[in-house]
Amino acid sequence: MGKVASISTHMGLKDKLGGCRVRWGIRRMHYTVPAGLYAVGEPGSDSPVLVTANYKLSFDLLRRELSGRNLWLLVLETFGINVWCAAGKRTFGTSELVNRIHKVQLERAVSHRAIILPQLGAPGVAAHEVKKATGFRVRYGPVRASDLPRYLDNGLKATEETRRISFSLWDRLVLTPVELVTAWKVSLVVLFLIFLLSGLGRNEFSFAGALSRGFTPGLTYLGALLMGAVVTPVFLPWIPGRAFSLKGGQVGLLWALLLTLTLASNWSGASLVGLFLIAPALTAYFAMNFTGCSTFTSLSGVQKEMRIAVPVIILSIVSGGAALLVGRFL
């Protein structure tokens, strides 16, 4: 087998700062550990084998729960994607698991023939194919790494409670920063175009005109971003409907109504129509992006929603833009 790296279960300051960094989307796709076999403590031939992704945040959340234990950790090459998303993409999947078992010669490290996968990795793995190709039986551990100690101490038996997937307010909040960071580059371009078009007069560009006429459209866009990427996730379980775009659209309508009551009292009817078409569409788009962060959805469900929602969002934004132009000339 060769040498097997021994890893610590202690989370140092560098690990904690790295976790905060990727929560804000900074070098997110480069936060990885090499795929392969690792030793936690002093594992022997009868020690359990846990499987995880090579996204370092997932790797860290797992190893910090294994203090004082002796076991093997098999890390799959998921290209910096967490277990849940990688299972949907099939990088945390049957082929990679079989290849990694063969590559590290796992059968030489342990005398038993069982490996423990995270439950959220199940969509990507065909357990019977793994057994046929490697001789290793796949067992599924609890949803959360924090429940692993109880699972291991309970004879590798998960309770109904540890099988259930929750998506609490805190779970949703910690995912919102990366959504905001992902959108900032495009948002700068959008805001620049808004103020540029708002400053165009009959003869030349007016900076004063850009500030005065571009304030409300710019505020509309920024508000839609926050409503879709932050407010919708916060109130996700209580907003009617299943589709994230539908949930975001409802929040966007409330945002458009709030703008109407506070800032748009002197707008033309065409401009108000544009506002009520664009704001919900933008909010729906940003809310739909959150589907990749949530266990509320499935891959097929997301694909179905996008086929329906994306054309509607584009049509709504284009129609709203046309209505705003009409309102501008009126």
C-alpha cells in the first residue's frame, strides 16, 4: 500500500479561517484535499472505513467529529464539490468509489469488507455495483457528521432522528454569503448600465441625470438581489409553493409593492408595469440559484423548474424593460 497520511482531528486557526473564506465564495473551487486514504488515530485491520468528498470544508467537518477514534478515511475526487452536490453530479459516484478503492488497495488495509458513506451521497452510488466490483458492502451513515460518534458507538446503526434531513434557519443563513459574492461581478455591470442609460439625455450624458433617474432602478435591482438571495432563504419554509422561483417571485411582488408605496408615486402607469414585471423576475432568478444549496430539491426537480422558470423570467424582464422605456418617453 505504501505510506498512509495520518490526519489530526484538531481544527486549527488556519482551518477555521479557510472555512470562513469559502463561506464567502473566495477561492471556493480551490479548497480541496488530495483524494486517497487517510488514517485517523492508529487504525488497524478491523477499523471502520468512512468515505467523504475532497472538498476541504466537508473533510474538516468530518474529521473534527472523530477525536479519540481509530479509523480509515477514504477521500474521493469530487473536484472540490461537497458530498450532496457531487452525488447529483455523479462525481461522488459509483465509478469514482470503485476506482478509489482499487487505487488505494483498501482490501490490504482492512480485513472486513464494509465501507460507510454519508447518507447524502446515496443518490450518486449504486451499492450493488460497488459490491460486485470490489467486494465491499456499502453502508450509509447518518446525515450529519455530528451524529457519527453515536452511530459508531451504536454498532453502526442509525436512528430515525439521524436519518432525517433538516434545513434550519442557521443552515440557510450560512449559505447566503456565497450567493451574494457570486452575484457581485454581474451586479456591478448591471448597476453601471442602469446609471449609464439613466444619464443619457437628448444631447449628452448627464451625471446628475444618472444619479436622479438611476437611483430607483438601481435600488430595485439591489433590493431584488437581497430579496432573492437572503430574504427568500430565510423565510423559505413559510413561503407558499414548492418551486424556488415561485417563492422568490412572491417576495419580489412584495418588494415591488413596497417601492411603489415609497418611491414610485409619480411614476407613469407604464413604468409601474415595468417595475412589477422586473422586480419579481429578478427575485425569482436569485431565489432559484439557491436550489443548489438546499436538500429541499432534487436534480430532476431543479431541471424541470429551470425549463419552465428561465423562459418566463427572461420574458418578464424583457417586457418590463420595454415598459420602462415607454414610461421614460411618456
